[in-house]
Amino acid sequence: MLYGYPPFISKSRHTTRMKIINWRTNLKFPSRPKVSREAQDLIGKLICEKEDRLGSSKSSNRPNELYLSSRKSAIFGFDDASEIKSHPWFKDIDWDNLHKSKPPFIPQLKNDIDTRYFEENIDDKPLASPENNGHGVERKPKDPMLRDKHHGKEILDMRKALAFIGYTFKGLPTENQRGSMAERVRGIPDFNKNIDGKGSLKLRAMMSFEKQVSQLNINEDVGPRIAERTSYGKQGHVVKLRSNYFKVSKFPNVIVSHYSFESTPKSNKATIAQIYYQVAEDNRFKIYHAVYDVGTYEATIRFVQRLNFIELKKHIFGGNASMSEVLTSLAALNTYINFSARQKYLAIGKGVYPVDTRGKPTILPGGLELKQGFYQSLRPGTGGNVLDIACKVLGKKSKDEFRRVIHRGQKKTVYRVRGITTESADRLLFSFNKEKRKITVAEYFYCTYGRKLEFETLPCIIVNKEVLMPMEVCQRFSGALADTTLADMIRYTCIKPKERFNQISFSTKEIFQYDKDSLLKSIGMDVESQNMLVNALEYHQKSSNARFVPESGRWNITNKMVTQGKTLQNWSVIAFSTERANQKPVIKRFIQQFREVASQKGMNVFNDPEIYYANPSGDIQKSLYQACCLARRFNKALPPQIVFCILEQTGPLYGEIKRIGDTIMGVPTQIILAKLLTKRGVDQICSNLALKVNVKLGGQNCFLANGQLDFVSEAPTMIFGADVFHAGRGENQPSVAAVCASMDIKATEYCGRYSKNKEPRNETIENLQEMTGNLLHAFYIKNNTLPDRILFYRDGVSEGQFEHVLRIEVKALKAVFESIYRKGFEPKLTFVVVQKRHHTRFMPNESRDGDKNGNCRPGTVVDSTIVVSQEFDFLYYAHLMANRARYYLQWGDSKSDGSNNSSCSISNVKSELMNTMYFTSRQVLIQFRK
């Protein structure tokens, strides 16, 4: 008899092969029929690793032999058949006298083909496939023969029946039911009948073609492929969220022509855009308008392809689609929805920036203006397309030189600053015309350009002997914002969800105006005006073993000690400022408070360190060396443990101190802002400081209670994090790839490696194999075992790079495993891409479901409606902020390890990891800082 359902059956050959390769996690007992525990145990111990199998002569050693005691065959001996005979399933069998015993039932047969004892009514209804558990939308097969409307189901039934010929037997039918042998196999028509009929010939041709396709598919590439969603989250409380997505109520049903556009000579983007718009206006592709920059341009237009959006529809509704065509279709539709707004308003990057209706501009420190804009993009969702709209902020950034004048429209002449005048624009006179009439710079701009200077009392910039420029008509080079400017920009842009959603609603009605957009109407596309509501799961895991449980993403550590406090003996304090008489007592008082608080937390802090003053503009490395020498005076047999650095403000000095301390001197440093020394609540500041210092000395502040992170504790597990850091615009620096990994069973100790990419601005990690192998070796040295599971978080990958990064980096990881592990014992890999910079926003639909600011509560997961069903992605709120990360499961070797069963499984692991951040008493979104 057949028991259950074929365990490796799938909708594609690739998935079937991968299930067979990973049989340990895919071979499961079906829910029906009910079978005794003894029977299940026997089958499980016969279908397993050969070293664990009943009857194996001896178990071979493997790297993680510390866990041998938990293996299935550990309770048995090693004398072959006796292991099987002693199993509880055979407890009533007398093996020694079995050949003498009488059978309990002796069939009475008339002849050799008598089938009277075979079941006549076998249930033809199949059991639920392990892939969909009996529910969900069934995906269309890739095989074109099975997708045939008229014969697809018939061919599928034929395949199933022929696959079990010789294995499935029924009682012979009655005379009225008898037919050919083919008819007795689940009703498949007899292909030997009417062999000259059209239907028979067509089916025979299909079978022949099917055989050829099967032979070709055997050798197809079995490389890494993006993981598919296996199920949705079910744990937690369901809440309704309002999103910044708008449903596309009417999908375009037209064919769109795709052309490439080039202009000669090459020019800036703004000029090229104007040429493009003018070409698009003329049906004959002939330029008949003048552009602002006077000149002659040659426009070359080439036909690329026609788009009918069929592949995009397949992708949305769960079919197998070409991702390159899907991305091209989305790009085309995004051009349609953004075209009108980009012509009306200032367009920079993918955002549009309308004129500020508030009247008064937002001015940041340094005279920089902050402009608010909007961004929209079409994304596929479950059951249809959705439109994503977000507020954007444009800040004119700063550097050392002024570059661009803006009073001449699109004319972007570049000037170099030669100096600054001593007089202001309203007082500085020069000869205006041939009559040598003297006028001020402010008067000249008003008479010539009709522009009244807003800051006419400021001095002018000297470009050369004959050219002066008011400061307000110049724009600086793009670059990093100063700390004070950045802080102010963050303060202006951090608004409550309700206000943000009001601005988004304003943009749909006044800026984008979908109901009035003639371009959208021309392709038959409509967008609803109401924000989409999505279902989310609010998950809070609690443990009876916990000493204290976080509430709303935070917890109180008052009167609580760290789990492993370290001793601080050799340390010093360096103040990067000029020595002032009133500052030294303040520093000493703060250090004394730190010692007291650290001792209360369980640390041993000895000695009052020396305070050394250094010039923040001087030799930083020499100053840190002096501080290290002062730290060693307490115990010269030990190296300096840490150097406290007091700064007036952060900036380039912060990075320089960290670079020298971490990479040159090998001494930890702790930065403290001078303003915190006299701030109220200094005990809390010292408490957080003690948490940081204790970990930098090798201590442990806290760990998760038993049962909170079973994914890590129940089997040797490493958690990786990786990212690639690129230099800023205009900086000719190589990209740096960094990888870190957990080193202990509690996931509180981490080790890191980094390397430079040879290819500039390459997003993939070129040296991943070496760095991963190094970290695996470090894990083995510490734990005397290699990990059985690896959870790999990858940051900084855009959606267009998913397949490329997956193909390169998962292949590199698999190569490392093959070189280190014995064959068949490679770890199970779960590869997850994390995106923090996206435009998705939510707010609770009911105020009771959010916090006091209107944000979603920590632990909120969204994995439906705005995601595509066949992709495995979800959004997760980590802590009490509007910040949420998007997670894409790209590769999952196992379903039984909890890493890829659902979005809740991954988010649960992520949630608990965020409780282990050493420097704070609240949940923090784990991320790399660029």
C-alpha cells in the first residue's frame, strides 16, 4: 500500500531536486491516515543519515560531535540487525521461532491473478500537497504542456497514473466497467484505440515532445534561485494599518512601444530632458522648439520592443513570469504616472518638488534651504498593482566651495571662489554700462533679472576682477551636511504619522491628480484616491523564565546588574579642548559618578584616571599615544584597556579617533560629548556608558531567557550580518565590504572582518569566501564545533540586484561550506536581504492600536496585500519609531528550522536579537551605519 503523499513532489523539477537534496527537512509524516508512534519512529530511523540508520555498524565522527547524544541512533547498539529487531514496533515478534509460526490469515486464491482481496474503492482524491497544505492559490505549472487549456489536466492525470503503474492495485472491475489496461489506470483513455484519430495523434505528439523536454531539463542549471513564500504569519494580534499605497483600480490593457533615446552632443540631464520632451511632442519626431541652452542637438530614437504587460500580470497573480520583462513593464508604467508631475514641478532624482505653499521657506544653519517634495512608484502587490507615495526632503548640502549660480535659469556656469568682499551687496558699487553709471550689486540684479535680493546685507563672492556674485544666487558643492545642519534637518523631517499622511493625501489631490491625468487615461489606467488598508500582526513573545520583560520596546535597568561584569584598571581620559580651570573639576566629578554607577552594575572600576588635554586640530595619533601611556601607569604588566575621549562636538574628529584606536593602536575608545558632563540625569548617562564600556572590555550585559531564541540555542548556529560601504559622490575611494558573525550560543558576542572590493562601487562582496571561512574557523576555535545553521542578513541590496547578489554570494557561501564541511554535513543556510531605505509608511487605522505619537507598536509585521504572493518579503517594526525595515528571504535550505516557515519565524528571531544590543535598554533596529 501507499502511505501518505510522495514527500518530494513539487510543481517544478528544480524544487523536487532541492527537496531530495534536503530530504532531512522535507521528509515528513502526513497528517492522515493516523499511524502509531512506533511505526513513525521505525520509519524515521530507517530513512535517515546512514550513520544514524538502524543497522549501521558504527557512527562516524563529525565536527560537531558534542551533539551526538541527541542523534536518533544513540540509544541503540552497533550489532546490525539486532538494532532493528529490538525496535518497539516488533515487540510481539518472536524472531527465533518466526519461521515456525502460523500466519494469522491465509488467502484463498483461485489463480495467480486473483485480486479479490484488493480494495475496489480506493479514494482517488489526493491528499493535500506538502507545498500548499491543502489551501492557497495553486500556481500554474511552468511546463507548457500542462498549461494547455484542453489537454493539460488530462496529461497531468496521465503522468500521475503512469508513475504508479506496478505500485497501485485495485480489484478487477465488473464486465460493464472493464476496458483496456490503460482505462483501468485512473480512467486514462486508451491510446491504442482509434490510433488514426486526431485526438490520439495529438496526445502522442505531446507525449513525444514531453519526453524531449524532460531530457533537456535534466541538465538545467541548479543554481541559487530566489526563495518563494511558503506561508503567511499567523501568530499575534491582528491590527488594521493605513498605508501610503493606493490601489490601481484599472490595469492598462494596451500595447506600449518602447524606444531608446540619445542626443548628440552629450549634455547635462536637464538639457537632455528638454530635448526629449520636445521630441515627444512632435508626432514626426522633429524638434521645432528651442531649448534654453542655445545650440544644435541631434536626437537618435531607436525602437526597442513592444510591451503588453502580460508578464507583469502573471507576476502579480502568482504565475511564472520573466523578471526582466516585469521590471521593464514597471519602469514603463512609472514613466506614465510621473510624466505630468515632472513637467509641472521641479524634478530632482525620482522626486518632484512643488512650490512651497506655506510662503516662508525652511532655512537651516548656514543659510541652506530645506524643500519638501513627493515621490511615487508603482509596485506589484497581492492581486494587483499598488502605487507607493512618500514625502521627500531636499536639502542643499555643503562643502568648501561655491559652485553654481541659479539666477540664470538652467544655465549652470561653474565659478571658483577667489575671495569675499568687505562690503555688502546693497553698498558695493560698480560701473553698469558705457556711461559708467555706478549702481549697487543689489540694484543690478533687480534691474537685469527682476529679482530683489533677500539677503542684500551679506557680502558678495569675488569670482574674478570683474565678476561679483551675491551669496544667495550661488549653490555649494554637494557633500555631507555639518552636524548642526543635519540635526536641524532631522528635526524638521521627523513628523508624526498623521501629519505625514495628510501631506500624502494633499499630493494625490493637488500634485499628481490621477483623475485628471490625460496620459493615464490614454492607456486606460485608474488609481483610487483612498489609502489602502492592510492587515498586520502584532507579535509579543514572552517567557516565564525571563528576569524582566520589555514593554513597548524598552525596559528599566535601574538596580539591575550586568550578567558578566569586567574589571577596569588601566584607563585614562583625554579632553580634546583647551585646558580651562573650571572644566577639570567637572570632568573629575563625572568620572567619580561613572565609577559609582559602574560598580552598582557589577563592574570593578579601580583608580582615578589622569586627565590629559589635547588640541583637536593637532596630531591625534600622538595625543592618543600619550593617553595610553598614562593609562599603563597603574599596572605596567597590562596593556591600556580603554581611553575616554571628551569632545566639544562630533564630526571628522570622531572618525579619526576611532580609526586610530581600532586599526592602528588596537585600544578601545569611548567618546563622550562635553555637554553631557553637566546635563541633568547624569546617572542615566553613566548607566548607558557603563553598558558600553563593559562590553568593550569583553563583558556581557544581558542575554535572552531560555525559550526566547530557540533558533540559536537548539543547534549550533551563526548569525551573520554583511554590507558594502561606498565612498561619497566625487570621492575616489574603493568600496569596503564588512562581514560580522555571532560567536556564542547566546548571540551576544560578535566578530568582524572587512576587505576592499577591487571593482569600484561593486555591490557584491568580492572576498566573501575568505572572510566567511575565517569567521567559521573562529567559531570552531571558540566552541569546538562548526555551526549546523547559518542565518545570513545582507544589507544594502536594491531589488534590481537581488538575483545578481544571490547568484554570486550564495554560491560563494556554498563553496566555503563544501571546502570546510564533510559532504552531507553542510550547514543549512537562510539568506535574508534587509532594506531600510524604502518609501513604505504605515499608521494604525485606530488610535488604540498605536503609541502616543501614532506610530505602530514594536513587533508589528506586515506580510500581505502590498507584497507579491510568490516572493517572500515582509515589513517589520523593530522599536518605538516610524522606522521599519523590509526583509526579503532570498534563500532557505530548511523548512523545519523555523527560519523560513513564515514571516513571523524570521521576525521573531530578529525581534529577540534587537533586545541584545549592548549599549541601551531598549529595542534597536540592528543596522550598519554608513
